[in-house]
Amino acid sequence: MRLVPKVSGNDINGLGETEFRRPDVVYWATDTSKIPHGKMQDYFYMRSSGVPEFGEARERRRQINEAPLPPVAPVAADHSPVEWTALLDQFVAAGDCEMVGVAEMNSDWAYAGQEVSQSRVVVVGVQHDYDNIKTAPEDAAGMEVLMQYTRAGAAAKKITGWLHEKGWAAEAVTGPLTGTITLIPPALACGFGELGKHGSIINPEFGASFRLSAVLTDAPFAPTPPRDFGIDDFCQNCRICEDACPPEALFPEKKTVRGETKWYVDFDKCIPFFNQTHGCGICIAVCPWSRPGVGMNLAAKLAKRAERLEAEQP
């Protein structure tokens, strides 16, 4: 707690601000000297470096992220937008990831001071092993998060290399040190699910128990549409993650953040506990949607309820 800066992370995030502005990097900076909470981020890595497995896993992730890419082929492949998007299914079939989607790039998603020239964001999702993530906040859950970030990064690099070979420039965006764009907004836009009370996306197939990476490109992929499963209404009436959070960092109602009303996690309460437990993850582990086999049944029940309510309208 001696490393906590004078400025609130909630203020950096824009909690309570009614006007839109692009987000600032509050944590997971590529250069920790440039953010107020940089010493806290350094502390997180220092603590986990005492566990050899964490250091080894981070080294694997570093090697993947820094591996060279093939050059961009001189002749660009020509496919229809729908065909381009369908070709992404090969990476799911190969087990590189569990989800892919495409959104048109929105400059609002770029961090303040960053400019993104590409027109498309290919979003990649990888699912957690439930038996590992449910141990949160134990080390096994922290290691699971690190492993899935590594998988997500590897998938993004593989898609980037594939696009280069097809003659299209591309840039991998790997979490959590993205630096260029926030990943949750494009994931929502391309149909990965809805934002949950715990600040993570909830997807019927995978719950909240997955991680993201992305690829920026001008390859003319057809965007995949957003999806509404009624999860937002579910979260309004559910307190499971809220009650399970040890530092009480989850709010019972939505907050206004940089002009948008949405679910928000109290950064100042969350991050000290997060640092002490190699990344926590309790909220996504206890989320009812994250339990294997539960999400699709919940989605089906919510769909039937929505149909019934619509039929009852005069």
C-alpha cells in the first residue's frame, strides 16, 4: 500500500465523468515509468517472480510476442468479406483459440495519444480451464490466466503471420500489455457477449472465463454483429460476484464512466488485493455463467422469458 500513488485509479479511468474521452492506460503499461500506478505494477511482477513457474511462463509469452513474423507477400489475396471472415474459423478448428470475431475499428477504442490506421479488428478469445480458474485466488488460477494470455497472444501472432502470407499487413495486439487499444469494446461489438457486473464480458458458451487478444488489419473482413442474450438484466438481479469479492470492489449498480453508463469495478479497491493474489479472478470464477454447461441453459431460459414478456405486451 506504500506504493499507491496520490492520484486515484478511478479518476484516471474517468469514474463519474459525464463527457466522453478516450481511455488512459491505468495499469498494464508497457513502460511502467509512464503511469502513476507503475510501481504497483512492478510490485505485481516482483511478487509473482518468487514463484518459478510464473517466471518461466512469462518468458514463454515474451518469446511468442517477440517472435519474428513472415514478410508481407507482394500480392494480396482476394476474397469476399464474408469469405475472409469464414477463413478465421480455421484457427478455432485447429485449437489455437475458442472464439473469433471481427469489428470495424472505432477510434474511440484507442488509448489517448494512440492513433490506429487499420480499419478492422479481429478479436480472439481463449477459454480458461474451469478446474484451474475456480481455485482463485490461489496460484493455480493466476497461472491459468497467464497461460491463457500466452495462448491468446500466440493465436493473434499466428493470424497476423497468416495475413502477412496472404499479402495483407497486420499487427498483433496481445494482452494484458496491449498499449494500443482496449480489447473489451471491440469484443462486445463483434458478438462475444455482454459486459457483466464484474467488469468482464459474459459469453453464454464460455461464461466470463476467457481472455482476449486482437489483430489490427485492413484486410476486408466482414464484421460479425453484436449479440444480446439478456445477460445485462440477469446481472442487475444477481449478487454472486459482488458478494464474493473480498475487497468489495464491485458495485450493485452501473456507474457513469467517461460519458457511458456501464458496469464498473472500483480500481482502487481491486488492485491491492489483485496484486497480493497473483491476479485474483474470484469474480469470474464464481460467475454462474462460467460453470461448464450452465451458460447456454441460462441463455435459453432468458430467451424464453423475453419471448413471454413480449407476447404479454398489449
